Amino acid sequence: MKNKKFTLANYLIKFAAIVLLVAFFAACEDDPTDSVYKEKPLGDTPVITSVNPPATALAGITEITITGSNFSTIPENNFVQFNNRVAKVLSATSTSLTVKAPNYVKDTVYLFIGVHKVANFSDSVQYSLKAGVADFYAFKDFEHPYAITNDKNNVLYFSLVADNIAKGINKITGGLVTNFAPKGGETFYNAIKYGPNDKIYGVRGVRAIFEITAGAAPATYAVAASSTVKFYDLDFDVDKNMWAGGDGGSLFRIKLDKSLKQFNFTPVVNSLRIYDGYVYVATGNAGEAKIRKMQIINADSLGAEEIYFDFSANFPLTKPTAITFSSDGVLYIGTNAELINDKALIAVNPDKTFKYVYTGLINGPVLNFAWGTGNNLYYSRQKVVDAAANLLQKQMIVRVDLEKTGAPYYGRGN
């Protein structure tokens, strides 16, 4: 690996690290039989030959493997530094160290290693630590983004309320917010999806589904016959058929010709996603929630309902609010868990084992998901207030780099 030559800034960083290590060594007790006149043997200078990932990692998330020589086999005796930030060493051999990237976001850092009782540091390697979880846009306290979706160019659209006034559908392009379509009768949408003909389709807790065209107020696209139906989410299958669900005892299929077919389905649908030929739905409140699936046999036929993941059996006090899939078949579940909470974003593997996503970095509650065309999963996050109605956390769109792509989203053609 090509090492970076010292600049003055790099020298100062290492000097600061030396001061810290000298203080550490001074605090360590030597063998009581040692004499101050006894010369201590010094080990060989540590050497870095490669780093994996080689150039960039996610701050506070990625496990980094450093290969080289002259490392201590005792993890805590190795000091792996990114500028003046010390990374936690997870495992160590004389030729390999595995560390967790420090939660320190910076485009350019210098990675180098010190070893306990060794006089010299390794040469440094230039590296980059990127944010794995970050607020996507600097919304004001009075701005509340709700439903979100992405188009095929990775432009993000969202339903916005500002100062308690609906602002229609807006979009973020290159960090700039502009209006896509003015409001209609809605306050906000529960869910929106980018769909065929470059239009957006939305639901807002009533029995109608709305079609939203750039520059125009929303138009009614389809309406359920029963007045008790309330649509909460929708998605498209590979044939561009829309599937929608919510409350009222049914799931619906809507073709491009706007014809509806109704399927009996009793549970209340919180979120819906089409994946690998199945309709997946998150249903129920805390204590009774499940992720269910039904095979799409054809546009007019659904297979039997199956329990894909018993959510409440594993998280009895939490409600699933949003679901999506990655390209490798992992189910991601957003929940109503508040503030920094491991249960706010959960990943369920195809074998039904699960884990918390990016422990200590995810804030809930999660309202909606939208997976861009790359590795970023976006979610809209609900505001949280204390008992005195003082704002603790404002409403936000959050970007999560999952280092993999989302499953195909057929509404936008992929």
C-alpha cells in the first residue's frame, strides 16, 4: 500500500497521539522487580501493508481489517488511530487487526498504529470516514415531511406540512427543495409511490387513491366501493399493477386501466411491499403484529396468507410501521420506537434471524421508507415531544447507507 507522506497537520496529529500514549504508559505499572536503570527491550515498529475496506468506511459502523506486521496479539495493546480518534480493536494477531471505525465523520483522516512499549508509530495511510446515518436535509422545526418516494433518477419526493399548512408534494434535487405538485384536499399522505408514466400515487387514510402529476393538484385515481375502507400504503408489481391495503377488511389490486379487484383480508395493514412475486404486509399494533405474505398468482388471484415473521413474538411492545427489502432478500422493518432506540430499525434475514441496524445510531419513530437507486435507504422520522410539549426531536428525512441496494421497485421501472 502506498503510504502518505507527512504534512505539518499529519505531524501534529501524531504528536498529539504520542502525548496521549506517553500519559498512558506512565500510568501503567511495571514489574516491581524492574529497576529504573534496567534497559527495556523495544519491539519492532508496526507496519501497515493493507486496509480493508481499502479507502472508505462508515463512521461508527464498519469493521476494518488492517494487515501488516509487528502488531501486539493483545488487542488493548494496539492503538489504532484515525487522526486523534482511537478505534476499538475487536481482535488482534501479530499480522492482522480488526477494528470498528470510530464515530468520526471526516473526508480525509490519517490511519496509523502504535503498539504498547514500542517507540515508533507505523507510517500513516490516508483514509475517509463517511456518515452511515445522517439527516438528509436541514428541515426547520416547523416543517414536517411525511410520506417519501424516489424516482429512477434518485430524486426524493415527500409530502410536506409547514406551519400546520399542507404544502403538497415537494422534491429534493442536489440538496435543493422545490415544489412538485400543489396540495389538494389532503393534509399529508400516509404513503406515496413513484409509479408508471412518471406520476406519483398517494394514499391518505381514506378510501380513494390519488394520482399526482407535476404542477397539478392531485386527481382521484381509484375509489373503493365501501366507505369503511381506509388506504394506508400501496406498491406496484412487475406488471405495473398497483396493490393497496389499510383498514376495512380488504386488499386491493388496481390495474393501469383503473379496474379494481378486492381480496378479503381482515388485519389492518400498516405497510405494504411487493417482493419476489409476493405481497408482503406489516399488520397489527404492538402485541399482535405480524409480517404476512401472499403469493401473486396472477392479477386476479392471491395465494393463501402465510405468516412470514411473527413480529410481536420478538418485539411485544413495539409496532411495525414500515417494511422494505434489500436486493439480497433482507426484510427491513421500521417501528414506532422513539428517539435513539435499537428497535427503531430491524433487519430480518431470509432464515428469520434478525439484528438491530446500526446500534446506537438510529432515531425513531419511522414513518415511511424509500430506497434510492443506490445503497441509501431513506426514512421519514416522526417528531417526538415531551410531556410539556417541548420539542425533543424534529421531524426529519434520514439517510442510511446500508452498503447494498434495495430490491427491485417496479413502479419506477427497476
